[in-house]
Amino acid sequence: MKKLLTIAALMGVASLSYGQGTVNFSAGASASTRIGTNNAPGGAQTGQISGAGSYYFALFVAPSTSGTNYSLSASLDPSLNGFTFFGAYGTNTAAVGRFTGNPTTDDVAVPGFGGGTSANFVVVGWSANIGTSWGAFQSWWNNGSPTDTSRGPVGWAGHSFVAEGVQLGGGLIPPGTIFGAGTGQVPGFMLGAINVPEPSTIALAGLGAAALVIFRRRKV
């Protein structure tokens, strides 16, 4: 009997180790974890996101031993700082300031990380006019120089702090939670307005740069 119990316990540990861990991909349960916006580039927060489906959120993961060097001054692409995007998307709900990553449970599986292990997470959000996928956002963001005026002259985007050492769920362990006031958890964040230069502005900037090069060459 004892041998059977030991084998069962070992099998349980093995399944927990090899099964995909889960994390709660949602925000807004409390006022401190809701997502805000502003109405002018560089301006202060003026409200919270609203209108179901008006914003999208992508989830990135990194081992808990790395990926903490992603600050608010970093690029909006966490993959440049040790994080991996793994296909988890969220959208805002009808409730102001909130988003959910899964319409049914809010829990998502994290590939490569077993239940009971820990990981670091970053969430990136953007307005729906930019696109509905991470690829569309990357194309629009253009390494910090958005130029796609077909999606509107203004977009809203931003990212969270790093949620560090979040324990993933699995078996009897409940899903880890990214947003909150606990150790390693993060508060809500703001999606800031970002202007996209008009084509004429881009052309003028190009002419100005060309003129500067010519002037320097003549001076030399």
C-alpha cells in the first residue's frame, strides 16, 4: 500500500512538473490594477480604457532568473529584453479600466513552464485601430517611429512593469496572478497617446536631413 502511495505521489509530482503552468491574464479587479489612457502625447492620465474590444493586450514571459531589465523607458517590444511572446491575447471588457485574457476563466497556459514553477511577465497594450495582433502592432510601432497613417493619426500604447517570480498554477496550485498588490505583482499602467507624423511632415523631415548633409559637405 505504501509503495502504491509513493508511486502515486511521484506520478503527481511528475505531471505537475511537466504540465504547462497557468497564469491569470486579467487586470482591473481593484482600482490600483486598472488600465488608464491620456488624450495627448506625454500628457497625464485622463481616464480609463472603455468600450469592449477597443484595446488589445499581449502577454510575454521570461524565466524568473532573467528578464527584469525591462523598464518604462525601454522599447515597447519586450522580446528585445529577454521576454517571449507566446500567443496570449486579452481585450478590454465593458467594465471601465479592465481587460480579460480569456472570456471564460482568465487563465492561460504558459508553454515551457510547468505548474508550480515561477516566471516573470510583462503585458503590452494598444488601441484597436493599430491592429488586433502583436504582428500588426510591431508593424505599426516600427521601432518607435510609427508611420502608418492608414490606421489613424494617433494610437495608444504602453506596457506594465515586470511581474517578478509569479508562481504558475498546476494541479492543486491555483493560477498565478500578474496584477495585484502582492510581492512581485504589478499595478495597472497607462496606454499613452502616440502621434503618427503626416506623410508631408515625414517628407519635410527627410528634405531637412538631406539639406543638412549637403550643407556639411559644402562646409568641409
